[in-house]
Amino acid sequence: MTILAMAEKPLMSWSQNRAQAAKAAPFLPMSRAEMTELGWDACDIVLVTGDAYVDHPSFGMAIIGRLLEAQGFRVGIIAQPDWQSAEPFKALGKPRVFFGVTGGNMDSMVNRYTADRRLRHDDAYTPGGEGGRRPDRCTIVYAQRCREAFKDVPIVLGGIEASLRRIAHYDYWSEKVRRSALADAKADLLLYGNAERAVVEVAHRLAAGEAPRDLDSIRGVALFRSVPDHYTELHADDLDSADEGAGRHGGDNTVIRLPSCEQAEHDKEAYARASRVLHRESNPGNARALVQRHGDRDLWLNPPPIPLTSEEMDAVYDLPYARAPHPSYGDAKIPAWDMIKFSVTIMRGCFGGCTFCSITEHEGRIIQNRSEGSILREIERIRDKTPGFTGVISDIGGPTANMYRMACKDPKVEALCRRPSCVFPDICPNLNTSHDDLIRLYRKVREVQGVKKVMVSSGVRYDLAVKSPEYVKELVTHHVGGYLKIAPEHTERGPLDKMMKPGIGTYDRFKEMFDDAVRKAGKKYFLIPYFIAAHPGTTDEDMMNLAVWLKKNRYRADQVQTFLPSPMATATAMYHTGVNPLRGVRRGASDKVEAIRGLRQRRLHKAFLRYHDPDNWPLLRDALKQMGRADLIGSRPDQLVPAHQPPGTGKASATRRPMGGAKAQRFTTKGVPLRK
């Protein structure tokens, strides 16, 4: 990462936008009255967000706002505006530089709908937890309203919703391939990934008078532009070719042409090819620019942003956040704030590459770390400034709990690598898996005066943890409270390979180490494993075997997760196309994947995870009989469901009708031959 970082201008080295930097605002203003109090006649930049405005570094809009403020820009916030007209988007007046638009910390469709496409009635990022305060695909809607409000102001999209929709993508909720969000929003630029570097450069260059179309050299930027004459195109859109445009050849003046939006919409193998190439071009050290035709225009994606150094990460997290919701919310509870206000982010990114997860697509797989000093300073700020602090840090982690300061041993190897995961199918021998830095950090954090307990609530990557018995001991002895959540996701090799997750044997080794550490510490702690139902590549027999494993190990899952095809994830490409993009995609020679698409089939997979729920027994009995596994029906300990239904139970499962009034279909099982 050091070699890569040297190529970029340091984040905080830009000259101030104003000759004399203004004093940091107590909160970034959300009204004209606040602007007047600050002595502002106008905002340079107005940020529009689908979340409530909480001035805390766990909220992306607060980070971007404070960072731009530190660059000398006057930044205002419009949070969760009424989108029915353009008037709320005029609340702070016309911004001098640009509108920044984001859906918030979550994709708005994931935020609003369950995996079964049912509308959620709550929203953790809204005062009072109230649902319905943002529109579907709110990044697009907000951008359109900004354009209506002030037609000549540049519009820049960012955040995870824009990041995951930066190219043509399958949209689970409409069941079709949609254009890049940049096209539908009619915005000028889209910033993907961790956007600090890009947004600072965009702001300074737009303020200096450059047009958005001139910003075509900034990493992490997507825009519409033609391919320059001096560029060499590598054609990944030719599905009869085996090289996929993703070989090692090509230099700075090379661009890879993905299958067009129209190809991806009508040809599932073309969609899978585009997904595969995009994920192979995700390493900042070797990624080439990508181009994808949308109608009569070319969508251009520059290579991913260079990761922040520890010094730059520290600068971002040391900005003068108020560390509280905006005062305009009064005493209203914001559930997401209540959940994170005593937690600390120590790193970003994940090199696990789980195909169902969007962390890699957004944050990248190179770990970005804060220094010990910055982390300790934040804990002291929590202790001194956050009301209600009782001495317990609720979490110290990030996308994962235990990747802090892990990296490739050789930066030159890292810069050439195109592997989607550093830990699958096995841990790469070039990966430094030492937990020593993290253990030392834990010990220093526990020594902070006023801190009584430091919890680790982020997910522990157990295949890494088994490499360090000392880490498991440290975790159990000092940082677990009652139970520890981990995510093996499944027990069967078929779905695990499609997820890029380790085998259940690794979980068994971790459990042995965990239980041994619990005994030695004299504690009563438990592991809570998480599993996914209906993931692509999962058969009914896989789910049945998982249910048998759960019962054998006496696990009863109260909450279960059904696979949700989020935009741009590799598993989503599997779900939509029936093709495995982890392997070569070529016309007629692609690796096929079964997807669990029907509602009844998805309900069955979920029911296997909750084999102990009487409401699921009629469905499970029916399935087990058709699978030829009636031997699992009965009252013995090794059997899944009883032969007889208790009075008053099972009615909901037995009579539930398909969604949308669709005609009921005969039940069949996937991947298991029916036995007569």
C-alpha cells in the first residue's frame, strides 16, 4: 500500500479553498437560520442524504461534510427531504460548487424492503425509527430534484447506493437490469468506493472553474465520455473470446470494454462476463479503466481509489465531529445512532471476498488502518463528550473484527494480484495473518482511564482467528459478553464454494479453541453461528443437511437470513444469470449455478434453518417425504420434525398463499431426485 499511496496527492495537502479557513461549525447547517448565525450568505456545497444527519464518523455524510469543511468549503446538509417537489432542495439556497447526493449508509432498497420484497415499517437511520422517509432508489430521485431546483449546479453522486449501481446492474426489486445510477439520475459525476480522495479533488477543481467533464482522470470517478483516440480497447464484450479482456497486458492508456447495458439486459452470459471483469479489475495496483455502452454514450469508470494511509485515516477521524444527532431532532431516538455511539471504527475494507457481501465492491479489499493514537483519542472523546457513557465501548472493529493491520507481505505481489479473495479457497501464503498489532491495541484500549469494558461486536473472521490462539484467548478473556456472533453461513461444500467461505471444519476448530478459552477463563460464553438460506448453488439437500447439523449441535436460530441479491454482488450475478462468474464466462462454456428464485422454495430453505418452529413442520414434512427422507420425520433425537402436528400450530405455513396472487405451483425440490 505504501507504493500505491505515493502516487496520490496527500489528502490534507490541498490549499484551503478560502485564504482564511473558517472556524468549524458546531454542526453543519441544515437551515438558513443556521447559515446566518455562521455568517454565511451561501453554501459552497450542499450534501443531500437519505439518512438523518448525525455528526459522527460512522455516518458517511458527516465524514464527507467535515472533510470538505476542513478544505475551506462552506458545507450544508439537507437530510431526508420531502422528495415530492424541488422546493425542499432549495432550503439552503443555490450551492456555489456542487450538490453531493447519497442514499445514506445503506442502499435505499435494502433499507426499505426485506429479502422477500416486503416493505419494512421502520428505518434505523430516521428519527423515531420511522419508515417511509426516503423514496425507492433515493439517490436517483434526490439528484433529479436537485436538477429541478438549480439546473446549472453540478451534481455528484456518492455513497454505497451509487457505488453498487455504478454500472448496469440487476435490480432484485424490479427483476430487471437497470442502467447505471449516473444515467438515471442525470447527474454529472459518480464517485464510487471510499470517496475522500476523489471528493476533495472534485471540490477544488470545480471551485477553480473546471467543468465536470474535465475531471476524467480522477480515480474512483464514473462519468460519460468518449474513449480517447490514443487509448487501446480490450474487448470483454466478445463472449466468444476466452481472454475476457482481463489479461495482464495493457498499461495506463488501456481501457476494457464491458458488455453494453443493452447486452447485459438481454444476455445473461454477457451480464455475468461484465460482473466477472469488474471484480477482477478491483485492485488499485493494477486495475484498468472500464467502459460500458449505455445507448449512444459510453459510461467510463476510472480505476478504484488509492487506499488512505494511516495518517490520512487519522486525519479523517480526528475532524471536529459533534458526535451527536443534529439538534433539530430534539429528543427523538435514532436507532442507528444509539447502536454505534459508543463504538469505534479501527479499519476499513475486507479481503474475504464473500460473494454475497458488498463490502469489497465498496470499500475494497486492501485494509486501511487507523493508528493506535487516533483510536485512543476517539475513545477518550467518547468518554468525555458522549452523554450516557457508562464505561463500556460497545464495539471496536470495522467490516470485520480482526483484519486490523493485515496485508500482503510483499507490496509488489499485492499490486499484481487479481484474486477476489485472500483467504479462499485457502489463506494466501503471502498474507500476513498476525494478530499481534490487534492484541496490543486491545490491551492499550483497556488501559484508558474510565473504560471498564471493551466489547468486540463486529464479526470475527474465524478462519483467521484460528491462526492465533493468543488472539482467541484475549478475545474470550476480555472482549466477549455472553455470546460471540460468527458467520460460517453453511455446512455444505456446494454453497460454501459459491460464497467463497471456508469449510465447516474451520468453524469446528475455532469452536474448540473458543470453548477451551472459555473454560480456562472461567466464563459462560456461547458462540452464535449465522447461516444463509437460499443462496445460489444451494440445494434442498444442502439445507436439510444443515438443519440436521443444527439439531445435532443443539442450535435453534431465532433470526435467520435469506439471501438478498444486492446490486453488483457476485452472488447476485449468479442468482440473475445462473452462471458462476468466479470461473471463466464464455459463450456456451460457462459454469452453471442453480438459483433459488421461487417464493415457496425460498420459504422452504428458511424453514430448514428454523426446523424447531411448529409453523414450519407441515412444509418440512411435505418436503422430506418428496426428497425420500421420511426417516427424518419422527420423535427421535436424530429426526428433524415430529410426525404429528400439535393442535393450534402450523396453520400459517399450511395455508399461506404465494405473493402477488400467483397460481400455486406443484412443489418440487432442487438438486434432489424425487423418489416415488
